Amino acid sequence: MQNKTISGLFVGQNIVSLKRVDSTNDYLKKQVANSKPVPEGTVILAEEQFAGRGQFDNKWLSQPGQNLTFSILLSPSFLPISQQFSLNIAISLAINDVLCSFIGSGCEIKWPNDIIFDDRKLGGVLIENIIRGTNWKYSIVGIGLNLNQTSFPASIKNITSMALIAEKEWTLNDVLAHLLTAIDRRYSQLKNGGLVLQRQEYRAKLYRLNTLAVFEREGVRFDAEIIGVTETGLLELKTADGVRCFGLKELKYI
Ligand code: BTN
């Protein structure tokens, strides 16, 4: 284990680097169960995860030492529980800010928080909230971003990395420092009343916004157009039957 900091930042004031761990999200979960958890803003970074997790109980597979896999401990108690999705927005925008500056404007956010470049997945975010009673105690923000991996298991479809896109190798710590700075900025913007602005920016970055495409719900395929995201984070689609809102596990992109 190695400890570093990025000075001047709240997010990244304490970086714990681990060689090998099950999942950086699970590591932080165990920390917050302790009576004296690590401070808010702490980052757990892993060279290798042997049980990395993605959304919907998927595995997150990442070649050791090639990509970024890390989790951040936040405590967004300034937000009502009903606005949990606004943290997803702030984090997705921060990642998008950095990627747009590094690899250009092909970067989009696939609702809820996949990071996409030219129809291929470059990274993903897994936010796990810890709520005690009516209080939002902690959020564990897990981020996986493909940097230098250039070949992927055949079972993973439509995947890419920054190295494949830009045809160069990236320095992990350099990209991490940019990401933490951007997350620090977007998190503080959210804290300081930036929610409405961030919702507008998030909408503008949405993959397939205002584009007719095929979706699937409960095995039934239909054509629809993404028109936005509601305050609680539901995806708003314009369908042949009018505007419909869909939750996280309800909808598949085809
Ligand atoms: C997804 O797209 O399904 C979300 C992927 C999130 C992966 C990251 S890697 C760091 C953190 N630890 C985990 O086990 N998962 C997240």
C-alpha cells in the first residue's frame, strides 16, 4: 500500500494505492463500516482488481496495470436522497470534461453513466450509496476507465480504450490527476447550486439524444428518441405512444 496526495484538492487529498484488491468499491465499503473510516475525498486506486464489479451485477474486467480502476469516498449529505442521480451527473460530466480535452469531442455519456466514444464503451461508473435512516451518509464512486489496454476478451463487445482511440500510451497517474481535479471541480459546483446547469450539460452530452433508435423493454423492441432525463434520473423517451420514462434496469439499448 502506498499513500499519496494531490495538493489543494478535496477529492484526492488522500490516495491509497493498492497492488491487488477484490474491488476498490468493496474496500471502501469495509472502511465506512469501521468506526473511524478514511476521510471524505479519499481515493482507493488498484493496479489489479480480482473481483471488479460493474452495473447490474456485471463483472468489470481490466488488464492489471493497464487501466484506471479506483473509487472515491464522498459524503453528499447536502443533497436530498431523492436527488441521488445528481451525483451521477456531476461525476459523468467530470470524466467527460477530461476525455473531451484528451481525445476529442466523440465522447458522450450513455445514460446512466457509461463513458462512450464513437459507439464504444471506454469506461463506466458504479456509484453505491450508503443511506442511514433518512440521511445520505456516503457515496462510493467507483470508476473504471480503459487507458492502455489494446486487446479485450471476445466476450466484451463494443469496447475501446484511450490508447486505441489516440494511438498512444497514457501515463496512468497523469490521467488520474486530471480526473480527480475535474471531479473536485464538478462536485464543488454541485455543492454550490450548480445542479440545474449540470443537468443541462448532461443532457447535451447524452448518447443518442434526439436520435431515433431501437430499445428493448421486457423482450419487446420499439423505436424511440431520447429526449432527456428526469430529476430523479429516469430516461425520457419519445415513443409512438407518447413520452415515457424508464428506470435503470428496465431498458436495453439495441
Ligand atoms: C459499469 O460500467 O458497469 C461500471 C463499471 C465500474 C468499474 C469500477 S472499477 C473501480 C470500481 N471498483 C469496482 O469493483 N467497480 C468500479
